[in-house]
Amino acid sequence: MTKLEWDIAGEHYYEAGLDHGVLFLSNDMGVPWNGLKAVRESPSGGDPKPYYLDGIKYLNVASSEEFDATIEAFSSPLEFAPYEGVGSIGNGLFVTQQQRKSFGLCYQTRLGNDMESTDHGYKLHIVYNALASPSERGNRTLGGTTDPVSLSWGITTTPVAIGTHKPSGHLMISSIEAGETRMDELEDILYGTVSSDSRLPSPVELVSIFGV
């Protein structure tokens, strides 16, 4: 038997920060997303549905949950244009309100504790089959200071098969639990190497790297 203990040094955990954003195009090739400010995750669904028999609740079943989010950035890669419904006619001429394509995304969030701060570790997020919906943008006249316009896109996802688990559009990998060797193998795929391009790994590849 083990008695519970509280406030053990190094066990005050938290999550903070966002970096290493990558946009994955329709051909799964990755390009860096500079200017990424935030990814606000807001899953939808998953609400419980109660069932009653003779006036007594006898079952409470959660509905299917979907991964939705809002991306906020100061800028987006030039390659993102088709994914927000902007088409190129040529020589700098663009047309909006076009059919939007689905894309992939990955980003890191930092994991911290009371001893190592945000150097404790990080979590990799991989998003599949995302479809973007641009939000309102306000362009204002210049004043005494320059305030960059903040861009945002709401995204919804189409789940993909994940081994024996229910399909999902969002996977997470913790560097603390995965270990350096597995993380290095995954990051060579996600970020590329001197001899290979960045690309989006399939869920089957992820299961082969991290599965038991």
C-alpha cells in the first residue's frame, strides 16, 4: 500500500506555448507556418444522451465527438491560399470564394513543471483532413503605431482510421512518454532531413512507430 503525497517537487505540471507549426498540402508535403499565434481546440459533439425506462434513467450514452479548432496567425504560407478558397489566375491576380481544399497541420505545445519550466518536454499535435473557414478580417487605416492584422480560420476535420481505436482527426504525442528515439524518427518525417522532404505521416505509420 502507498500513501498519497501532494506537492512533490517536479510534479506540478502545466502546458504552455505554441511553436513549430507545419502546413501539409494535398500531396502531404509540408511547409513551415511562420506567424502562427494560436490553435484553439474546441471539440464538438460528445454530449451525453440519457435514456429513461419507467421514469428512471437507466442509460447515459455520449454522442460521437469531432475535432474542431480555430487557427490564429499574423500570416499564412503562400501555399495556404487554395485551402482558404483563394485561386490564382496568374501573375499576381487572385480570385476568392473558390472551392476549398482539405489540408493537414502539425504544431507543438510545451510541457512544463515546477523544476524545469517549459523545458520539461513538449507535445506534438497532428491534425488530418482539416477544412478551413476564414473568419472576419478588419482592415483599418494606419495610425501612429502599426498593429498587424490578426487572421483566423475555423477548422473542422474528417476523422481517419486509427488502428483499433475510433476514427479521429487529431493525434497527440508526448515527448516525455514516447522517448527521444521515437520522437526523432517522427520529427524526421514531419520536418524533413537533409536527404528527405517534410511530409505528413499516415496514421498507420504512427501506430507502427509508437504502438506496442
